[in-house]
Amino acid sequence: AQSVTQPDIHITVSEGASLELRCNYSYGATPYLFWYVQSPGQGLQLLLKYFSGDTLVQGIKGFEAEFKRSQSSFNLRKPSVHWSDAAEYFCAVGALSSGSARQLTFGSGTQLTVLP
Amino acid sequence: ETGVTQTPRHLVMGMTNKKSLKCEQHLGHNAMYWYKQSAKKPLELMFVYNFKEQTENNSVPSRFSPECPNSSHLFLHLHTLQPEDSALYLCASSTRWTSHEQFFGPGTRLTVL
């Protein structure tokens, strides 16, 4: 079965600093990988996705992520963080479920705090 | 309205109450999902519907009863819930059940007393 690990429960960075959120996955086949962001009281918004091709993918709000098959990782990066980026970030892997539906398996999330 | 909407946004209910959560998507999608998000736990997929037919039930207790009258609407009927059922319930939709890309609603914050 697939799984996703986000090793950092909470990260604090200063506004303007660079950011990297870690994500490791376990899946037997080529994964479909996603990063979602959740602001307080809101649902999940898709930041970016990787299906195939270029291993460096660009997303919304200036985020990017790099798929590294050898490390089973899909880390999220942003060169300069804004105060509005404070939120919870979820990495997810898409896989087939037993009923053939596509199922997303989520990590536990990383809470990002941005200091002024 | 655009995207995926959920009502109510907040719900407090007793263990003997019966209530329903509603989800509506305005994206023309054919698949809809219910997730449970509890504190400190990953999102848990509960149900999947494809063209109004239930395709997945991830061992969800029978006190949760989904209903999908059409591809745009999804309900979660609740009865005799337990305090541990308190959570954020998220609805999502995708173009088809074979698509990984899901669009989420804002969720219903449920508190069971």
C-alpha cells in the first residue's frame, strides 16, 4: 500500500526567506504526486502536481517541487516566503484503490508559520 | 457559485441527533468524494461516487450514510454519532473517478457532544 511521510510537523521561517518542505512517498509504481495547501477554516487548494515528464514542476503562488525517484521524494520549495503563505501543507500520492477509483493518500501535513 | 461548496460550514449535534451534510460542485465533474480530517491525522477517504454510483466505501461505520442523487450533489447523512466522529468533513470532486486531480470544498466542521 502507498504511504506519504512529511517529516516536519511544524516549520517556522522569516518572511523573505526560502522554504523547503519535505515529502517522501512509498509506492510500487510510478506515482502521481500532489501538494495541497490548507488555510485555516478552508478546504484544500492544489498547489502543483506531477504526473510525468519534467521532474521540476511549477505551481501557483510561486511554488515549485522536484520529483526525485531515487530518493522517493517530492519536496516543495519557494525562494521567498510571504506572510500569506502561512498555512498547512499536504503532500499526497495518487494510486489505484481496490475498486479502481483513483485514491489520494495524504501525509500528516506540515504547519508553516511565517515570522514578520 | 463556483467550485465546490459545502453546507453547513459548522455543525454541533448530540449523539442522538440526525443531521445531513451537503456538498455541491459546479465544475461539471462526474466523481465526488467524502473525506474525514481529524486533528493530527492524515485525511481519510470515506466514500467515492462515480456517475452517482458508489465505488468505494473505506470501511466507514454505518452511522455515516452517503447519498448521491446526481453528479453535482453529494450528501452525508449522520445518525447516532460518537464524540470521536468530531472532525472536519471535506467534499471533493474530480472529472472522473480515474482522475487523481481532486478539487476540495471548504469543509464542514462537525462537533458531536
